[in-house]
Amino acid sequence: MLKLYNNCLLFNSGYFIYDFFMGHELNPRIGSFDLKFFCEMRPGLIGWVMINLAFLAKDFQEDGQLNYSLAAVVFFQALYIADALWFEVC
């Protein structure tokens, strides 16, 4: 059985437990709360930015100057993460 949910095509055998363990549910939800988006996107990616900023601050604290290559990596990874969080649809 195929169904369209938020512009995503989903396969569902009709057996919740089988579909859950086989990974058929692409965007598991509890009501309107998207578990995949919350568990994979928000804490992990926002944590990634926070760790990057902590590394940048520690490097600045130890050297007293900004390491431009590290700052560039932090900037581009933050840009990637902002894009992922902003444009994630399903």
C-alpha cells in the first residue's frame, strides 16, 4: 500500500510492527511531531555547531588570535547545517 504524506511517497504493509522494524516509516510521527526530524536534525546538528564554536573559542583562548582556517571550517559547516535545518521538508 502506497500513500503520499507531505509530498513523500511511503510504503506501508499494513502491519505497524513489521513496518517499524523493517524501516518502512520514513518520517515517524506522533501526531504532528516528526520524530526523525527532531532526533536526527535538531539536537545532532545544533550540537555540531555548538561543538565547533567551542573548538573555535578554545583555540582563540589558547593562541590569542583567530585561526582563519578553523574559522572557515566552522563557518561553512554552520552554513551547511543552517541549510539542512531551513530546507528539511520530509
